[in-house]
Amino acid sequence: MSTELVQTIAEIRQLLEPIRSSQTIGLVPTMGALHEGHGSLIQQARKETDCLVVSIFVNPLQFGPRDDYTRYPRTPEADLDFCSRLDVDLIFEPEVEEMYPTPSLSTVEVTRITDHLCGPFRPGHFTGVATVVAKLFQIIQPQRAYFGEKDAQQLSVIERMVSDLNLGVTVVAVPTVRESDGLAVSSRNQYLSPQERALAPVLYRALQVAQQAIAEGVLDSGKVQKRALAVLEQEQSVTVEYLEIVDPEEMQPVERITGPVRVAGAIRIGATRLIDNLLTAP
Ligand code: AMP
């Protein structure tokens, strides 16, 4: 079956209604500019669900005034080809006016999990994400929804929202897809100049240094952090936003590493912001 492009809420509901009782519906929410990272989510979802919906929506609510909303890459034709090749059933690609016909007076705010890491650097971002994902869950009503571990804090926010609000969706976490030099694949990588692109894997290298230190038995987070920061500080054109060691569920900083932790970092290279993380344990 070929991939069908749907732009309105009424139409996607109409298409899904008759199959709902007999088929498992899977959702992969994206902002488009699809790449191998999204491909991995789609492939896993394809194996586990009968009817696979990929949503493509650059959600203005999750971008701050200084973020890259207007310049965020938009590649609708390539995305349609990409989804067709991976046997996606439906692409839901609404206009902003379809999703937000009037300004949202109702939002979903997940607290605590958003206090650290990207939270303080992107005020309102996770409320924008949680709100749009809640809306997509209401519109599509999938049994299963797929999210990348690359955005680990986002994944925790969604898992907690689903559990706190009894949304009844199984959230599936998919491992991060990387380029051969370790850089996490991201739509934002295309902003990087060739020189910046060459520097970008430093974030993954720093996370690996932290992972190695923890594996060797360095259990004081401050010491682990120092080793990883030393890697980042070797590159003068890299600005560090944060490099933290947090618990994997609530993303709270840990002082002493006694179990699994996520080492997460955000850097800026020129105008481009990159994030990455690794799950690790002593
Ligand atoms: P985005 O289009 O950037 O909002 O991403 C849509 C989904 O794809 C999110 O759940 C991301 O975590 C996931 N994703 C993005 N990049 C990667 C990657 N390199 N590996 C795995 N998942 C990814």
C-alpha cells in the first residue's frame, strides 16, 4: 500500500476510526526533515504495529523566541519519499492553523523532570512538546508511540505525562542512531559548516570519557564531570551549555553514582545547538 498524506484532523480520524477495533495503530511523532534516526523509529514501529502513522509538524509552541523555528529545515517531498520507502501507511502533516486554530489556553506542564538539563536553557520548550504530543495522542489515539533516546529528557517527560494522565499509550524508547564518527544524527546537523561538522563529535567523545570513568569506578559525579568537560574545553569554538549526570527517570543530578545514570550534554558550535546523552552504570 502506498503512503497517504493527510493534513486535517477530521480526515485522519475518519481514516483511523474503522480500523481501530481490529488493528494496532502506531505513531512516530516528528518535525520532519527525516533522517536515519527517524528511520530507526519508523522501522521498529513498522514491525510492531498494523497501521503506522508518522506525524510531521514543526510545532511553534516548543520553540522559544531565540530558537530556530523559521529556519528549521522543511523537506516535505523528501519526507514523503522516505516514508514510502519504509512502508508508512499515513503521514499526518497538519498546518499550524489546523493544530492551533486559536491560541492554546490549555497546556500540559510536566514539572521536576524539566528542572535541569535543557529545561532552564529552553523555557517553555517541554510544555510545548508535552502539549503537542498530548494533542497528537488525542487525534491519532495510537496504542504505541515511538521516541528516540537521543532526546532522553523529552522521552522521560512523555513517559511521565502518559503515566500521570493515564493516556493509555505504550511509549517505546529507541536507541540513538549515530554517524560513523559518533555524532548523533539530527536534523540540526545540516546547519553545521564543514569545519563545525568536523568538531561536532567532541560531544560524544566527552560523554564516552564520562562513561569510561564511571566504568572504571569513579563514582563522584563532580570528578566524572570534570573529565568530560576537559574534553569539551579543548575545542575553543565549542560553548558548553551543560554536562550533567542525572538519574534516568526524573533527570535529577546525582552526586554519587550508585546505579544507572544518564550522562547528558548540550553544546553550541556557532549558531547550532547540539545535545546528546549516554545511559551508563558503574
Ligand atoms: P525530531 O523530528 O527531531 O523532533 O525527532 C523526532 C523523533 O525522532 C524524536 O523522538 C527523537 O528523539 C527521534 N530522533 C531524532 N534523532 C534521532 C537519532 N539520531 N536516533 C534516534 N532517534 C532520534
